[in-house]
Amino acid sequence: MKIKTLVVVFAAAASSLFADTITLSSGSTLKGETGAVEGGNLVFVSEDLGEIKIPVAKIVSIDSARAHVVEYTDNRRETKTLSVDGGEFVEVDGGSRSKLDMTAVKAIDPVAETWHGSVNLSAGATRGNTTSESVTFLADVNRRWKKDRFTANAGYWFAQSGDSRETKRKSESRFELAAQEDHFWMPKLYSYVNGKYEFDRILALDYRYRLGLGLGYQWLEGSDLGFGALSFNQELGMAYVVERYSHEKYDDFGTFRYAHHFAWTVARVDGLDFFHNFEYLPAVDEWADNYMVNTDVGITYAFRANWQLIAKTEWNYKSKVGANSKHSDIRYILGLGYKW
């Protein structure tokens, strides 16, 4: 019994000895273990409060007994002794202290990279003068390695309505699946290959699939510019498209492709992310008359654990469509999702 008591006392003393101490601008202190720093917030596991996120701007100093891994925007990593002075990170080297340029820092003590993704669902129904049902399902998955990145997403949209059950007609029935693999030859320059498959029953599109390749440039990747973590990349390449509309023979053509992707993790609103994607594909031989535009804009808000709300607007435009079909489709989506 005495031996067990001594072990417990020694473990508690060791934990206290090697614990990190944070002093806040209010004058209060917290003991625990510092974690990753991303989006201007420090993840801190407090001995009293558990895991919390603390804005770096509210930290006066950090007394840490261990070295920290600094990951830069060009994906280089260095091990440094860090502290905080007046809400800003500084590198401690012997008796000297120098400010850490956070515009070049992607993360501090980054979380080990693994698969990330989300599934989101929205649904609605009406009864009475109008009988209708609608369902939207969205899913995505991604992973970033040192020199490679993989992203994939899928979506299904269905809606029907009418004056009664007997008169209901489909107003939306669409599915798409897309994936892309990026390889970074330089810290910001990468090549990509991608593919996409889709059908749209309302547009009488039996199928459309495409394969593409090109080059991209990652201007920002989780970069903290003082108001949150920003990511922005642009891509330029070519694609081969095959499509078929009902009662028409299939068509195939080559296209140019321009795309950009923007993401912003808002610094002062925990859990709020903003995103925007844009893609333009004009046909090589008739670029002014035959082209496609796909774009979306929206936000996600993680409100509890890994649960999130999603609100987004999508716009798809095709200059050449099947008979009796419109060129443009706009969708407004509000749903509940799970993110990991």
C-alpha cells in the first residue's frame, strides 16, 4: 500500500514538474499541456478544465519545458523552443528571443495527418395544398501528405412535388462523384489528375464523365494572417469530356480548365469556416459557344463535438444542353452534418 501511494505521489509531482504554464492577459494562469496552434488558437489541455482553445492574442506568456515543432507554409518542419510575449510567439535561443513570423507558419505542433471528411444531409417535406419531398446528401474526404494530397466528394440531390401523391413529379434527380490527386513538385507548385462522373435526370443527361490533368499553385495553405487560417490555390489544365443526353447520340470533346479554391477558418468565431470553389471548362474547338461553369459558396459551423451546420449555394451552368432543358441550375442547401 505504501509503495502504491509513493508511486501516485511521484507521478503527480512529475506531472506538475513537466506541465506547461500559460499566463493570460487577465493575469490568471493555467497548468496543463499545450497542443497544436492553428487559426490563431492554441489547443490547451488544462489540468482543471480539460481541452480548451485559447486565442493566442490573449496569452501573455507560455512556460513550457519541451520543444515545439513548427510547420511552415512550404511544409518544412523545425524544432524550436517557443514562448509568447504580448500575444505573439517568440523563439527562445539561449538568452536571445526573436519574434516568430506567423505569416510563414502553417501550424505549431501540428496534429498528425490522417483522413478528414464530412457527411451532410438536408431533407424537407410538405403536406396539404402541396405534397413534396426533398433530400440532399453531400460527402467529402481528403488527406494531405508531405508531397501529395487527395480529395474526393460526392453529392445526391432529389426532389418531387405535386398537388397530391398521385400527381407528384420529380423536379430534381442528380448525382455526381469527383476525385483529384495532387503531387507537389515544389512547396507550392503541383500537378494534378482528376475525374468526375455525373447524371441529371431532369436535364435529360444520361451521363457525363471527364478526365483531366494540369498544374496548380498553392498560394496559401492554412496560413494565419491575423484574422484566421486561409487557404487558396489556382489550377490550369485540360480535360476530356464524354456526355450523352436522352434520345441523342453521345458527344465527346476536349476542354481547357481553370479552377480556384478558397477556404477561411474565421479566427474569432470558433468553429466557423467559409469556403468558395469555382471551375470553368470551355471546349477547345468552340470555347465561346460550348462551356461549363461550376461554382459554390457557403459556410460550415461546428456547434458541438464533430457535428456541424452547413449552408451553401451551388450554381451549375452548361451552354449546350438537351432539348427542353435549361442552361442553369441554382441550389440552396441548409443541412446538418458530421465532420472528422
